[in-house]
Amino acid sequence: MSRPPHSASRISRRAVLAGTAYALLLAGAMWLVAASCLTPERGSRLFDQGREAEALPLLEAAAGRGSVAASRRLGTLLAAGRQTPRDEARALTLFTYAAGKGDVAAMVAAGDLTRSLSHDDASAAGLYAKAVARGDVKAMARLGVMRASGAGGPMDIDAALSLLGQAAAAGDPQAATALGQTLLALSEAGDRRGGTPAEAAAWFEKAAAAGEAEALTRLAELCADGRGVPADPAKAAALRRKAAEAGHAPAAYDLGLMYLSGQGVTAYPLEAARLFERAAQAGHVPAMLQLGDMYFAGEGVFRDKTRAVALYDAAAEADDRAAGVACRVFAAGPQERRDAARAARFCAKAASAGDDASATLLGLGMVRGRLPGDPTAGAALLSQAAWAGQPQAMYAMALLHLSGQGVSGNPAEAFRWCAKAAEAGVPEAKGLLAALSEEEFPSAANLAKAVTYYREAANAGDLEAGFALGSLLSKGLAGEPDFAEARKWYEQAAAHGDARAQFNLGLMYLTGKGGPVNDAEALRWMLEAAKGGDAHARSNVATMTLTGRGTPSDPQEAFRWYRLAAGQGYAQAQAMLAGFYYEGRVVPRDFESALFWLTLASRAPGGDALLQRAARAKAVLEKRLTPDQLERVAARLTAYKPAPFDPEAEKQVLAAIKFLPPSARGPGYPTATAQAGAPPPQLTPADPKALF
């Protein structure tokens, strides 16, 4: 039975309507899917166009829905702190997610953050390796550097050269720079894989042409030194200027040094200071220290100690090695730069980082009371540094054991540490070791060693050791006397102002020991010692001047030197001065002064013939003086104290001397008296014309 025509028509319309509805539903669903995919693409496009502020909320939303592209881009903003607070931990999470989904750029970024944030080189190397497998040039460069240094796995120079070579050939300037550095290091180490410096220079040239600042700087170093390229300081300066203008702090520092020294450019401290300032602001520690020195000295800038100290503070806080430099400046530098509090802080910082020289300075400062801290703690620091092999600390331990300061006094320990310091090359230690061999542990073997130690120290420039060697050789304590060599060492020490050596050298010229007699040379060196305050030398100069040895006789000049030596308490000069006052041939006759100096000279005559005669003359002269005169002499003796060496005071003493006129003859003059208002002393036929 067939259906009616109108019934079939209705069925057909229903089918059409159902199909249309289904199509519309399907289109809506597809539109929703497309719309959901459109949001992250739009955020990524905005990011790629540089419209990061507009992209940020879209990237946040898309990353929350798992978009790989959005995750990587959002991670980039978070890692750099652009348009949003820096959050490297979240950035690493986003990069790691995107890397796990196969995003190559995210693999590299995740590797970078893993190294800097987590310090996990092995994981970073794994991420770079995955990116390398996908042909990423940046990953090749990074993994190549790691393979060259052994970071994140075993060192593999061949793999490093291969990776860096591929990346450099692909045009990566950082890879070309790293390849050049690796080749140069291998070449300097004598590894044939490094080729020649010229090959390294070629890679630096390629990277420099692309504006790579590090390559510009390395190429400048080669130009400055003439390695692999012709030496060209001017070109080196130009390359460094280009790198500095690109913001490379090491290049600005190196160029500043060139302007400071005038190498390749005209010396211009002002420009040097400007470049150091730029590098210092970028955190370059050597530039901070250099600029600090310039502010201390007022070189290229106005002198500003506050600014100099601030630069040193910043450098020392940022870097342990700079803390060691600051330690030396503030603890042992020029006096105007010393700062006990800073020295203690920075020496402690550097010492805790293993700087034994800083530990030594800190320990010495504590022991000597120049830096805050306990002397016992200072001795402990010195002990640690000495055991670590620091030569100056070894020498300090020897001194501490000699003095018993902070440690138990132990000459044997002092000798042991002194021997170690001497072996380490400390000149002063050799001198002390010789002295210990001579004085603390005297024996034939040790005295022979003392000569060796003194000679080594003297040859190293230790003047005290030179004098001691001369003394040991002249006395013949370590064998037969060697006056010729003794004279040589005395001459060296004397030429540098050692008054003892000047005196001994004068005696050797006077007596002919170690060479011919030479009165003029003897007097010359005796005069040098006399001018330095040596009373014995002054008395010898007076005697030579009086008797005309090495110079024409000059009794007045002789009197001056006797007076200075006598005032210092030198008994022989006091006896001779008494003779001048008694005879009255150079100065007015003065029995009271004669008795005064005789009394001082004869207090301890011992076996000295001159002083014994002075004692006898004193007994004779006392009988000639009145009670009043004796009382005045006694008062002068009570008030007398030996005078310390004081050139200004001695000028007044010499100016007060009243010499007789050249025409004077005989003992005394009616118009010249020794005591104001007193008649001149009268001689009787029984009085001797000379005192002795």
C-alpha cells in the first residue's frame, strides 16, 4: 500500500531539517574548539610582536590550560622579570613542562635555568643533549662549553670541538667565541688539537664581525700581545672600545688600563676613570678596586677617600679575592688608607675563603694589638696559616715562640719554624735563623750554618744579616777570621746607613784589617757613625782630628766631638775633655770642669789605662780645689744624666762652647774665666803642665 504524496513530503522535510540542525551543531562545536585554540596563538603572536604587556594575561590563561607555546613564552617573561616580577623557580617549572612536550627552545632555556638556579650541571647537560639531537645550534654551543670544561659530566675535548665547530659553522657567534677560546687554551697547553693561535683568532674575527662582545675582547688581547695576529695596540684599543660600547665590562676595564698606561692610546687618566666607572657600575670587581685606588690617589678624579672606601667595600663584599686585596690595603697599606675595623672584617672574610696571607695579616694584627681581636686567637690564626705553608706566618710563629706571646715560649720551636720560613725564602727568617744558631744553640756546626744563613739573607738584601755576617767573620767564631769578606759586608751595610757597620769599617781602615790602612777612609766612616750618634765613633773622630790622622789637626773640632761623646757618657771622651779644661790651651782653664769630667770618667776605670790615669789625676786635682769649688762640682755630678742623641739639643751644646782665640799661648788668660766672677786659677811651679 503506498503512502500518500503529502506524507512522503513531510518525511523529506524532517530529514533535511535534522541534517541542517546536526550540521549547525557540528559547526558550533568546531567553532568552540577553534576559539579555544585561538587564545594561546593570539597571546603568542602578541609576545612575538613585542607587545608583551598585552600578551601576558593571554599567556597566563593559555599556560594554565597546558599550552606548550604559551608556557615557554610566559617562562621567558618570568625568568627575565619583564612585565611581571621575576620568578625563576616558576619559569623553570614552565620551561621544564614545555621541554617535556618537545619544545626545543624550552629545553635550552630549562638547561640554562637548571645551571644557574639549581646548580645541577648533569641535568642541564641532559636537556642540552636532547636539544642537540633536534639540531639546536644554541644547545650545541652550551653543551660544547660544558664538555670542554667537564661540567655536568666527564671532560671530552673531542666532543666539545665537534659541537662548538658545528654551532660556529652554523653562524652562532657565541659558539665561535667559545671555539676560539678552547683552541687557544689547547694551544697554550701544547695540545696539538688546539692548532695555532691564528686559527683561534680567525674564529674570534668571525664572532667579532657579528658584534659578539666577548670575541671582540679576546681578539683585542691577541692584538695587544701579537699572538696569532700582528701586534697592534691601536687595533686592540679600537676592539675594546667597540666591546665596551656594547656593554662588556671586562673590555671597558681593559681599555681603561690602556688609557692609564698610554699603551695603544694617548695616556688619559680622566678617560680611564670614566671607563672604570662604567665597568664598576656593571659589577666588575677589578674595576672597582682600580677606581678605588684612583680616588685614593686623586688620579684622573678628585681625591675622595669616602668614594674610594665605598668602592673597596663593594668589591670586597662581592668577591673573596677582592676581600683579600682590601685586607692588605686596610691592614698593611699606606698609613692614610688603614682602617682597623675594615681590615678585621675583610681579612676574616678572605681568610675564611682560604686566603692564608689574609689570615696571617689578621693574626699579626691581633697579636700586635693593631686589629680588634684576642692575641691568643691571633696566634691560632698564625699557626693555621703556618701549617698551611704561608711563609710569613711561619716566621711570625718563630717570633711568637721566642717572645712567648700567645704561645708557650720555646726556642726549639722558634728554631724549627724559622728554618721552615727560611727554606720558603723569607730573608728575615734566614737572618734570625743565623742568630739563633749563633746565640741560642751555639756549636761549631751551628756557627758554620749561621755563616751560611747570614750569607743567604745578606745576598737577598737583608742589611742586618750583612752586618751580622761581617761581625761573625771578623771575630772568627766559625773558623779563621776572614777580614776581607767581613770588610765587604760592612761596606754594604755602612753604605745603607748602619752606624755599627760604619764604625767597624772605620776601624778596619784604621788598623788595616781586611785591606790596606787608609786614614782618610777610616775618618770618613767614623764621621758617618758619629753623625748618627755613636759615642765611641765620636771619641775616635775627636782623637783622629786632634792627632791629624786622615785630616789636618784641629784641636777645636776635636774638642767638639769629645764634648758630645762625653755628654753621652763615654768615659774615654770624658777623660780627654778633662785634660782640655785642665790645660787651658783650647778653652779657658777650668779646674772645676776638669774635676767634674775626671770624676765621671774614673767611676769604673777597669783595666783601661787612660781611665786609671784619670782616677789618679782626680785624686790630685781634688786637693787643689777649695771647699766651695768641690761643692759646686758635687752639685753638677748629682744633676748629671747621660744625654740621649738629640741633634737639635746638641747644636745648643756646641754653640755654648767658648774657645780661646787662635793667638792664645799657654794655659789660660787673665780675661777668660770658667766661673763668672771668679779669678782665673793660678799655677804654681809644682803644678804639672798636662793632666796625664
